[in-house]
Amino acid sequence: MSKRDLLLDRSKAGARGCTLPVLDVPPSELPDASLLREELVLPEVSEIELVRYFTALSRLNFSVDTGFYPLGSCTMKYNPKWHEAIAQLPGFSQLHPLQPVDTVQGALRLMFELQGYLAEIVGLDATSLAPMAGAQGELTGAMMVRAYHRHRGQGQRNIMLVPDTAHGTNAATVTMCGFEQMTVRSTQEGDVDLDDLRPKLSDRVAALMLTIPNTLGLFDRNTLEISRLVHDCGALLYCDGANLNAVIGRTKLGELGFDLVQMNLHKTFSTPHGGGGPGAGPVCVKEFLKDFLPTPVVIYREGRQAAYEFARPAKSIGKVSAFYGNFGVLVKAYAYIRTLGAGGLREVSDNAVINANYLQKKLKDDYHLPHDRTCLHEFVISASRQKDKGVTALDIAKRLLDYGFHPPTMYFPLVVSQALMIEPTETESKETLDEFIAAMKMIAKEAEENPELLHSAPHNTPMRRLDEVAAARKLNLRWTPKGNDRCRRT
Ligand SMILES: *Cc1c(COP(=O)(O)O)cnc(C)c1O
């Protein structure tokens, strides 16, 4: 880091970032001097120093706005700025959650219509917009599964079946909800292994959580058979629909036999979400589960002046979030669906799938492709060939940063060794994909000829390779000034 990387290093006593106009009103009393904290180390900088400081900071991070971000399973697509502007309209952004409903009819109508659009997109009957993340949507779904079985006197159903390719949140959800998790194996080809599933089905199984497409980026070809087996034993079929980018406008999950699904609006429906930003994980269910939805849902009553209101479903599992969920994210999803329309949503999945298949075909000569079949929105390659030369998936990921690309998801799913999971999304041009292919081919060559270059990558990023274990275990999120008294007020 250069000497002037911290704002304090730019500080010069007496520098000011603004000029106040000449006072034309009577001066008011200053607060009591004892309230002033002499020990505060505050930088004194001019306006341009401040602008340069924050602009430089903003360029240290990788973002979708600065480059290609093929982080598998995260759907880091470009989110139109227009939708941000819509969410910021004062009629949406300045509402108070405790306002009387007759003063917020527009917002309620938006929520009501979004409930309907989402149900239509996945082919189910009712929606809760309350959960604020995919994982929270999963938990909401699992709580509904439990409530449903208990209501029918089937409280002994305490096992959740989860395939071995599942996202880590599935296991966490199952455990948090008090279920026992039972893993179902996948076949070599990447589908759920029916021979492993059959003996695990019993009157103790509450549901099977299936991810569509699965985390290998594949559509499980046994889905209809899985649905039949699961329902025959009295259990429910849950879909982890976090990655619907290859499904919207093409396939209705309800028609495949799913009883309930959570979807990640921040992934598929246009909300920037790197770094843990706001999300929404609505849950859609079939008619017979409607009464168990969290409270509140938005209903419409014909003929009333304030026709839209909040209601509590008859056997509701209760509240899962404060107020009504992440309203700003809901507005963006609504804007996204309305601007694209049914045809546009279908084009999203068409392009997401074609982009992923293009990359898959172009990379398979240089990298091992464990599941060599048509993929959906993403695919998983393995660095096993490079590993023979001592180069790991991590080395490749770090080297990609030198070429200006965000790395793919690494070491996941766990069923593929040295996994690199690549999701290009629909918003990238062929030119960008070609640049990425060229970089990946170059890296494969470097792995052969100069592995050392990869072990020590990245070379031209603001920070070199970090100790990721220490970063996770000894989180240090707070910056504290070190004895710098150049700008201390005296
Ligand atoms: C992203 C993702 C989740 C978790 O979603 P969050 O919003 O991060 O909680 C769950 N399952 C799958 C398959 C995912 O890709």
C-alpha cells in the first residue's frame, strides 16, 4: 500500500472539504465544550482529496460493474440501474412500515401482484414474500413442512433427505429446524441415485430437498420419478430454487411435482448482492400448504376503498421477518418482471443456458469436465489435470484475478475434486466470454510451463494472496488509527 492510502495520511491541519456561506442569521450557541472529544483523530482534507480517496477505495474491490464475475451458484449478473432508480422513488423508499394500509395501497398492490407473478413463474399457488435470504426461505419452507405433518398427526416425520450435491445451507436449514438430515448419493452422471433413495424412504421422512438445477448445473433427469417415490411415501418435495436463472419462462416446478420452493430474488430477479447486500427469499407453495404460510400475506378484497390489506393465513407458522420482508428488493424484482415480460424472462434463461454451454464446450479440451453433458446455467470443471502438476483450483482462481476476472466458485460442490464452478449468466456478451476462454487457456498453458507463477498469484491486485483461514477465523473488520497526531485538534 502506498503511503497515502489512508485518509489520515492525506490529512493536513486546516484543510477543509467545504466552504460555508457567510452567516446571514444570528449565530446559535455551540454545545458545551466538555462534549467535544479532543482525543478523536479526524482527518482534515480538501474536497478533491476526499473524492480521490473514496474513488480509489471503490476500485479496490471487484464488482459486476468492473468485470466478468462467473461465481457459480451466485448468479452475478448485471442488474439494470433503472431498477435501482425505481426502488428509490420516494413513494417506495420513504414509506414507514407502520403507516395505515389505506395510505400505502400502491406498495401493497405491488406486493400482491408480485406474489401472483412469482407463483405463476414456478407453477405454484401462493407466495410469502417475507423471508430475506435464500437460506431464510429454506428455513421457512422447512418450518411449513413440519407444521403440515404435525397438523395431520404425522409428527414422527423428522427426517429430511438431502442429496450430496446440495448447497451447505440445506444442511444448516434442516438442522436448525430440528430435522435429522439423511444424505442421498448422486450417480456418476450427476443425478440423484434412485437405488440409494428408495431404501431411505419411510413414514419418518418429512421431505426431500432437491435443488433445480442441481449444483453441478444439471437438470436431474429423474425428477418425475423422484417426485412419485417421495409422494408415495407421504413426504413432500421441496425445491431449493435459489438458481432459477435457467428455469424461468421454461419450466414450471409445480408441474414437475414440487410442493414448495424458495427462490432468491437477489440472484435471479435483479438485486446486486455481492458482499452480503440485501436479499429476498420468497417461498411459493401449492394450494394445500397455503394456510401454513408465514404472516402476513397481502390479500385483495374487491369493492373496498382500501382493497389491499395484510392477512394472517389460518394455520400460519408465524412471523419470519420484521414487518414485510425486504421491500426494496421486492420492488426491483417487480420492476424486472414487468420490464421483461414473459418473453423476456424466457430469453433470460435461454441466454444463460447458451452462454454456459458455450464456455463448457470451449474449456473442456484444457480442463477435466467430470459431467460431460448439456448443462443449464452453470457447469463444473475440475483442475485435477493441473493438480498432477501441483497446480490447484485455488491457484487457477487467483491467477484469473491477474487477467481481470473474478474467480469461479471453488471446491464446491464437494462431489467434484478441485472443483471450479462457472456461471457466466445471460448478461455477458460473446466477446467477454471469449476473453475469459482465452485467459483460461493461457492459465492451463502456464500450469504446464511455469507452475510457480500460479502458486504465487495474484501478482497485480491491490492485495496479494491472503491467508484465508486466518481471515475467516480472526475477523478484523475495524480500522483503528495508530498514534497519528498530525490532525489532532489542539
Ligand atoms: C445461494 C444459494 C443458497 C443460499 O442463498 P442465500 O440468499 O445466500 O441465503 C441456497 N441454495 C443454493 C443452491 C444457492 O445457490
